[in-house]
Amino acid sequence: MILALLLALAVQAPVPQTPPKSDVLVAPRGGIEAPTQPRRKSGASVTTLPRVERTPGRGAAGRVLATVESLVEVRGQEDNALVGLGLVTGLAGTGDSANMVRGVLDNMLRTHNIKIDVQQLSPKNVALVRVEAVLPPGIKPGQRIDVRVSTLGDAKSIENGTLALTELTDITGQIVFATAQGPVTVGGFSVQGEGASAQKNSVTVGVLPLGGKVERAVESQLVSENGFIYLDARAAHGSFGNMVRITETVNALFPGAATPEADGRAVRIEVPSDLPESEHVAYLAAILKREIEADSVPRVVINERTGVIVMGEGVRLRPGAVTHGALTVTVAESPEVSQPGPLSAGQTKETPRTDLNVTEENNGLTLINGAVTLQEVVEVLNVLGTTPRDLISILEAMSQAGLLLANVERM
């Protein structure tokens, strides 16, 4: 009887069902699983690419002659800089923020008898720009000149914009010499999406080819009141030897006409008193077309920002010894966030992680021989096997030590 009752209860008992599968991670019995901690690590490295040996191009063998006009400038025939402030309109939402140009727009609208509440202006299609131009000597009113514009505010791009009519004045801002207006051309492009963007060259600086119109001529002078023409040496060619050779070649053409100035940086040319004023230009052109063998100025020009090094023909080296140990330090910060487990009463904490690498070269002294030609100088310096940026430091140290016989100029 008892056995029959137990069998009946077993038949009526519900069968246990397997719980449905889910994506939730079930913690093991007796504890709560902690969340996964971040394990990604940042890195930093400096890579020096192999040196590229370039083959010299074909050049002229023998003397290199230079015309007088490539070595000097005619006094009284200088360029004149013009400047102004304007607005570039028609931008596709890439202009300045509202607070930047609301006041400027209000002033411009008021000059046209248009009164609008400043707070109602939302000028994202307008950018405040600086307008610049160069006025060549002797240019006449009505002629066209090139104009350059650059943003002053937080505009992202002035691509496809149009410069409103802008006055260009001298440095005092009192006299208007030119006006500028028209479409702006930028030398690049910028595209942007929700999560990515691409840009080529600068889009906040543009030009207006022939976008400026000369309104007032600048007085220029060719012959001084005393009947002289002054030829001033250009900055890169201001040597005493060049001034002497220019004087000699002018006197060979017009005997007794040229005299070097006392400072050795200019040549004074006398204009014949019986020469008509209409012939002054032809007289000067004949002088400027003369050719001389210019001095080889020993000069090394370096640009520390870009690593560019330019050497002149007159550079020489004295024998010596040089060593240079490059030190490279790379630091990568990658802080990680430590997340406590559920119901652990812990706090989220940021843990600093730093990856620091220091690499120092162990180089001995390198003996360098003297060099008396530019080719030898290049061959001697290439023996050091350094990068252009390291070579800049070496050249500066060699100049201070007296091994480098040249003037070092920094851009």
C-alpha cells in the first residue's frame, strides 16, 4: 500500500526544466564575478629611416656669371606693403563664432542703413580676415594686384568664400591705396563627417589673383635730386668684392660713372647731365644687364624647425675630431581605470601607466680631414652619418670651435 502511494506521487511531481540560455554571464556559486579590467597599453617610438643617397644633377662646369640686377636693388624702387581688415562671406557654416563678428556685421549693415538686432545675427557663414597686398613701384591707378587673406578668429575654413569690398591702406591706416573684393581661392580642401575628417594644406589662408585694384599711385624715384642712381646690395650678396666688381664693370661701359659708397654696401652711379630724362631707364637697364663673377660667400643657412641645411661654395673645414651621441627619449602615458566588482563596496580608480624608453648612442671620436671645396665638405660631413637635425648641432659646435670656416645663419 505504501509503495503504491509513493509511485503515484512521483508520477504527479513536475519535471524540473532547464533554464533558458542567455547572454548574461552567470557568476559561480559562492561569489560575484568582477568586471574585466582594461589591459590595453599605449606605446611610443622614434624611427629613423635609412639615409637616401642622392645623385648630383648635371651642372655647368667653370665660372658662374651673375647679372648686376641679381645682386643689387635700385634705391627708390622698393615694394610697398598694404594691409586691411575685411569679411569673407558665403561660407558653409565654417565661419567665426557669433561673438567674433556680430559687432563687425552690425557696423557694416549700419553703413548701408540696415538696422538689425545684433542678437538675431547667427553669422557662421562669415569670417573676419586680415587682407594684405604688395604695391609694386611705379604701378598706376586702375591696375590689378594680387591679394592674400588670412583668418583672425576661430573660422575653420574660408573655402568657397567671397571677400567683401575692403580698403587697403598703408601702415598708418590713413591713406587708401587699393581696394580688394572677389572670390577667395585656397590651396587645399577640408571635408568632415561625424567621426572623421580629412584636410589637405591650409584652408584658413587664401588668395585673390588680381583681386585688388590700385586706387592711388606711390611716388617712386629712379634718379636722385643730385643726379645719381644708387644700387644697394641685396642681403645675400653684400660683399665688398661684389661692389668692387660692379664698379669696375660699370666704369668699363661708362668711364668714371660708378663709385662705391664708403660703407661698401652700395654703388653710386652718376647720370650724365646732358642725358635726357627719357633715356634714364635705358641707361640703367644697360648697367643692370652687365655680368660679373660674383663672390662665393662662405655661408651656411640652417632651419632648425624643418631640418634644412644649405651650404655655399665658399665653405671650408679645418681638420679636427667630432663625436655626437644621439639621445632619444620616448614617453607613453596610458592610464587605466580599475572598476570594482558588484556589491564589493569598492570605488572606481584611475591607475597611471607609463612606458618610458631611453636610447643613447655610444659613438667614439671621428677624425675629420680638412676640406677646401664644397664637394670635399659634403664628403667629410657624410662620414659622420648623422641625421639633418643632428648635423645642425654639429655645424653649430664646429663653428664655435673654429673648424667651420663660414658664417652660420639661422632661419
